[in-house]
Amino acid sequence: MKRIQGLWFLTLLGGFISCLALGWLVQAKQNYSYGFWYDWYSIGAHIERFGPKNRYISGLELLDKEEHVRLFDDISIAVHRHGEGLADIQFEHNGQAVGLLHRAEIIHLQDVANLIDVLYSASLLIAFVTLLMLAGLLWRGTAPLWKQQLFWLLGTLLMAGAVVLIVGPKEVFYQLHVWIFPDNHQWFFYYQDSLMSTLMKAPVLFGGIALAIIAGGVLFFALFVLLLCWLLRFRSGAVPA
């Protein structure tokens, strides 16, 4: 019994991770709703403040919201296409095409693109293994003990959330960068040195994006659990064919 419930826990946890990945993919298709967060976080005013102070490239603050959204969308599309086109992202300033990103930013965003490729492959693998485990558990005629599973799953998620809150979301975000990205690649940029960071009001924007992904993931997981409950009832004959 403990072994079976342990397998159910891993299946439900895999389902939750897969639903988070689905929430991420939905946000990615919308370029992370940058236009909404642009207004929510007053990114336009942020660009007006720090754009003129940039040491490398001038003119970002002279563009309107539509152009700012386009530039962010171009970055989002590029990092989800293996980094293709990052060096070609431009805007017009004084009648000339100006590249948005300098070399260090392009290298960092290429690292992000590589990470996205890994996360995408890992998400597919987790979803595939989860479906196999689910099929096996249903075929064996087992069912989850929902109170026990809820306790385990919520306990795991609450512990993870508590660690993030105790350490600090920003500190966790920065430490993940240290662990993930190559030591000799710059990943922290002051606003005065990076139109990329200014455009994103980093790391503030990422907090909103993360919440949107989590909200979508929770919604998809709720639908997943409802579907699973229906399948269990159908198997037991409680639901008419």
C-alpha cells in the first residue's frame, strides 16, 4: 500500500510539474503578456528614467509603448528559437537602425535560450514518464488516497515555498543564476549598462511572470485532478459510458 501511494505521489507531483510547464508554454506563446506588465509595473516610466543613462546605446526612452513591446517580443521569440535573431533586434534612433543588445547581453540571452531548450526537453520527459506511471497505476486498478496525497503534495509545495520566502525570492533568483550559467558569462547587469535589463525592469518583471505561470499551472493541475477523478469513477462503473 505504501509503495502504491508513493507511486501515486510521484505521479501527481509529475502531473503538477507538467501543468506548470504547460502554464509556462501558454505564457511563452503570449510573449509573457509584456504589454500588461508594462503598465502594471510602470515600465515606461522606468525606461524614461534609466534609458538616458545607458553607457552603450541611446534612444530607448524616445520610443513609445508599442515599440517597447515589440522589442521585448523579439527577445522572447528569439530565446524560444534557440537564440536565433538576438543580434538582429533593432530600433530606430535619429533615422538609423540601432542594435538593442550589446555582446554581453547577447551571450547571456543565448545562455537563456539554451536553458529553455533543456527545460523544454525535461518537461516533455517528465510528462511522458508521468503518463506512463498513470496508465500503469490505472491498469493495476489502484487509486490514490486523496487526503494522504493532498497532505504530501501540499507539504512538499509549502516547504519549497517556505524556503523561497525565508531565503528571499530575489536571493533565490540570483543564486539560481550562479548555479545555472557559466562562470565567465555575465548575467547581472546594472540598468545603466543594459537596455535589456531596463526594458524588463529586471528582476521585477520576472516576479509577475512567475506568478502568472504558477496560476496557470494550478488551474491546469485542477483540471488534471478533475479528469483523473472522472477516470477513476468511470473505471469503477460509477460514470455511465
